Amino acid sequence: MSSPHDYFPVILQFLIAAGFVGVALGAAAWAGPKRSGKQKDESFECGIEQTGNARAPFSVKYFLIAILFVIFDVEIIFLYPWAVNFKALGLFGFVEMLVFIGFVLAGFFYVVKKGALKWE
């Protein structure tokens, strides 16, 4: 059973982190420039001059590609702990990872077959 003293290091680390964030934000607000103007208040996006309405609809393809990247990226991250413990897991762990990779590849081939990665 744990006592309140066991949580002291976690609480202390949280307080130090929160204090650092507060001090950094306060210093930036106090020491930062406070000039304002028409050019500074304009929207800025990657150095491209703004044209048209900012509320123009985006293609759903953009979001689909982003979501697929995140999904497959997170799945591939699971390979690292498996590789670290490869010898300890033995044949059973190897077979489990083959099944996992099979599911990942099946999902990837499904996405490719549906044409989700074709950018037109």
C-alpha cells in the first residue's frame, strides 16, 4: 500500500515544471516586444502572401493523408519495444509480431487499393 510520501517526488517535479512554465511565460510577456502595426497583425503562413478568404474549404484528402500517417506511424512505433525484447520473447513473440505486421500491411494494402493515397 502506498503512502502520501511516495507521491512527493512526482508532486515536486510537477511543481518545478509548472513553475518553470509560469516563469518563462511571464518573462516573455515582460521582456518581449510590444509593438503593433498593420503588417505585424496580418496573418502569416509559411511566407506565402495571403489571397482570398481564409475560410475556403480544404480538401478532405489532406486530412485523410495526415490521419493515415499518424495511424501507421503509431503502429510502427510498437516495433521498437519488440526489437529491444526480441531475445526474451522467443518464438512466441516473433509469431505475434508477424501477425501484427500482417495486420498493419493488410490495412496499408486496403488503403492503397481504395486509392486513399492518390493525390489528384
